[in-house]
Amino acid sequence: MPQLPDDLDAVAVRTWCSLALEALGRERAEIDAINVYPIADGDTGTNLYLTVESAAAAVEAVFAAHETGATAPATADAVRAMAHGALIGARGNSGTILAQLLRGMAGVLADGGDAAHLRRALTRAADAARRAVAHPVEGTVLTVAAAAAEAAEVGESDLRTVVHAAYAGALAALAKTPEQLAVLGRAGVVDAGGRGLVAVLGALVETVTGQAPVRGPRTAHGKAPTPVDGGSVVGLPVGGTPVEGVPAGGVPETGAPVGEGPLDCPEDGVAGPAFEVIYLLEAGDDQVARLRTRLDALGDSLVVVGGDGLWHVHVHVDDAGAAVEAGVEAGRPYRIRITHFATESGHDLRVQAEPAQRAVVVVVPGDGLAGLCTEAGATTVIARPGEPPASGELVDAIRRAHAREVVLLPNDAALRHTAAAAAEQARTEGVRVALVPTRAAVQGIAALAVHEPDRGFDEDVVAMTAAAGATRYAELAVAERQSWTMAGICQAGDILGLIDGDVAVIGAAVPATARTVLDRMLAAGGELVTLVLGEDVPDSLADALEEHVREGYLAVDTVVYRGGHQRAPLLIGVE
């Protein structure tokens, strides 16, 4: 079990970002489903995920750039990278506010990560986020952040007590949001942004204590639960030990909005502006102050966060051009994004050719397979060893495919949340995206082989999904250390044969291990074996394995591809 931190150092910040991303990945769809304020556009969970993903990537970059050795990067470098990454990657109203919360925390945590600094950091974050919003509304993420900061003021205490208290305060405030904001009460849901902040704070609890808060029982119809003891709700960590300061009950468990009344508008039920405008802006403080006044007169949901010459601007307006023009007058706007709420289609202000009807975007583990898939007409994203693609890369690939319909093949079970977030983001830009949950490159190859762009979209997706599902997959890997596996104890340097993700064979050499893996897989039947060789694997191995299949399994064909620089020396598929 990893050592629990006594303060929030760089390693703890890295862990927090990773766990927060995992938590938002799990809860993204549910948070999207309860997104009814300020606009019921169903993207709050996705926006929060993309924002934290950018923050986590920035922290990883700090660690990657740091010289190898016994020491980690400085805490100040890690927290500032987290804040900067969130700022440049913030999406939507909720993501922009979260970026300011993280920026406010970073300003204090850069000086220290003990309990006292964390208390001040939460207070600074809540105050900074409230100041960034032109017209703060209670019953939103701002209320939840303020409650977390207030609850964290538990006197002289250790770090674990502070994070428990902050989490408890956020939960209690989240349960009361339907009472504070009429549109939430009519829908019977809690605030989506607040729900996301609770997930982020829950990740902080897990970082510091080693125990992840879990939700309580689901309520009928997905409505927010009736508050217990004056509005309190609870999270229980793994193992059933109550979080200090939180009564029994559970995190508000919500589903799709219910109830009647207009949900696509602010609290008074009046239809809101037509466009969401977001951009990064390089400008001075005085120019930004004038910009706030100008944008406040143009629309609502105005949030301007940042500082030190770089700002993230978010506003809902009817005149998108005027909002961009205001940014040009204030400084240098870039990464401009305009979304029309009626169509949920994003525009990047560039005129493009007529899109194709359908395309396939596929993640591949090496440049060899990238060339193969490109020849087959797919748009590829290379997942280099130790560098899985972020959702932004997948969204960019979908855009490059430039099609009305896209089939996305992630080819890695670990990319399921990333791919889902990318697909959701692309849908807001007007692209019809189907995510086929391929877990290995050989499944992606099988799916691409049956792809027919001339047939109906649903029919094509079903055929590709069936082909992928009918393909068992395996890979060979080299054990890095002694460890226990499903096949027994392996030693460093052993060759591991993983079938469908689990270690099934432990061997001393690649050829013998590969033959054993093939025999295990073909024992259940098969018609086609696919072999994908790594960069340094000789052709003689493929020849030997082809001969092994030909001699032992007369009705089975074998096809061999060169994968190039990939993590595994050999990938195997059996259809």
C-alpha cells in the first residue's frame, strides 16, 4: 500500500489529479444527465472531465521534464502546472469555474501543503471563483465550494481531518442546492457543477487517506434525496468507515432530470442567449476589467478567470461576433470556440470543405499499424508506449476525419473514459459518433476489416462491434519485477502471455510462450490468427508461429503485420 502523504506535495498533487480524472470519468454521464442550469445542454460532466484532463496532463509534463532521481518536482511547480493546465483546457461554465478554484488553491499550496495551507487554499479558491463570476447564484458550484471552505475551518487539526471536513461540507451543501435554485427543485436534481466538485474533493480524500468515498443508495426516479438531519448527506469510504463529520446517507444519487417546467433557461424560466463563446485571452488587468463590463452588457453566465496576462473567458450571448470583437479590443483572443445551443454544434471559425458521410478513427499502438489503418481509409491516433492519447487528441482526430458520422475504435480498455469524453465532445459539434469498445489493436483491425461506408450507419456499427467482439486478443510482455499473477509468481525478465487482459502463461522465451498462448486460444476454436510484430521482433518468429498454426490447426489461416515501435513485442488475435 503506498505511503499516505502528510502534506500535499508534488506526488500527492499528481495522485489527486489522476484520481479526480478517474472519478469524473466514472460519473461523467450521470453529471451530464442532471445538467439543467444555467443551460440544459447535458455537458457539465464532460466539460469537467476535459478540464481536469488538461490539468492532469500538465502535471504529468512537469514530472516527465524533471530529471530522474530520488526527488520529485517541487510542489510549487506541480500545483502551478495543475492550475495552468486547467486554465488553458477549461470547457464550459463549470470547467471555467473549476479552473479558477484550482488556480486559487495553487496560489496558497505553492507555499506549503499542510492542513493550515489547505484550509487557506480552499477559502482562497472559493473567494476567487465567486469574484470571477459576474453575477453569482446560490445553489451552484460556488455554494458548494464556499461550504467546503467553511467546513474545513476545523481549528488546529491534521490534513486528513481537514479533507474529511471539506468533503462533508460540500456534500451537505450539494444536497441543499435544489432548495436554493428553483430550476433544480423543479427538475428534482442537485447542481451538476457542484456534483462534479464533490467528485474532485472525494479524490482529494482518497489521495490523503487512501480510502475512496462511495455513494449511498440510489433514490427513486433519480431525484435528489430528501436531506437528513437538516439537509446533510454522506459519503462512506471503502470499508464502511464513516467520513468524520458526515452523517449516514450517501452522496446524492441522481439520474435524468424529472419534473416539469422549462429547464433550458435561467431560474426565471426566460429563454437564454443562443451562443456560448469561449476563448483564451492575452491581456492586461485593466483591459480585462473593461472587457468584463462590455461582455456583461452583451449576455449572461459571464466568467473570466486567470491572471498574469492570460485569461479564460466564458459568456453566453446572442451576438457571438460582438463577444469575440470585445476580446480583440481587449487583447489577443485565441482558441476561440462558439457553440450554438439550439444545435449544439461547435464552430472553429474556419470555412471547411463539405464533410464526408462517414469515417473511422482508430487508436493504434505503433506506426506500422497506423500505416495499415490509414491505407484502409481510417484516421489514426498513435498511442506511444507510456503516452496514452488524451481526449483532446481523439477529438482532434475526429475533426480531421471531417465526416458527419464517425466510428471510434479506442483499442484499449484503459481509454474507455477518455474515448467516451471525446465522443461526447464531438457530438456537441454536430458529429454523429459511435464508440465501439475495442480493447486491443487486433479487435480494431477486425472491426475495420468489415467496415462498409455505403451501408447504414447503425448496420455498419453493429457489424464492426460484432467483429471486434468475436476476436480474442493476447499480447506478450516482459515482466519488470517479481509479482504474483493469475498464472503464478513471475520473476523480472520472464515473458508473460496475457490473454484477454489477464496473465495466462509465464515463460522464459518469446517463441515458446507465444506457441503456448496460441494453443490456449485456439483450443476454443478459431478461423483466423492475426500476428502483429513489434519493431525488434525478427520475421523468423512469425514464420515459426505460422508453421505452428498450419501444422496443428489445418483450417486456420494466419495473417502477419508489422506494428513498428509498440509496447508489446507481439500482439495476437484469434477470430
